[in-house]
Amino acid sequence: MSGSLLSSLIKFSFRLEFFFPQFIRFFISRKLKEYKEKGVLADYKVRAKRKGRYHYFIELDLFVNTEKGGELHE
């Protein structure tokens, strides 16, 4: 891989930085959905916001299913 191609890819990836909170929210939501389907969580909310360049705010509201005692059974 040539050096100019590598530097171009790195520059392009930093241009996508604006979308990182959406990517993070997507991947966290996927995992939490698995836990909800297993019955560990009753519900969840994920919020992600870009505060500034390379600064993000991520908030998770987890509602634990108390019927199973909130334990993860794998």
C-alpha cells in the first residue's frame, strides 16, 4: 500500500468523525437488544451526542428485569 493512499484513507476516516456517536449508539443498542431478548433487561434507552470535535456524550438508561434478579445467564 502506497504512502499517499494510506494518508488519504486516514484523512477520510477523520472526516467520518462526525458520525461516530451514531455508530457507537448502533453497536451498543445491538448488544443491549440481545440482553433484552434473553430477559436480563426489561428495557433500555441509548442516547449519543457529539459535543464537539472528538468529544461525545453517551447516556444509557437501563431498566433491569427484577424477575430474574438482574443476573446475566449465558
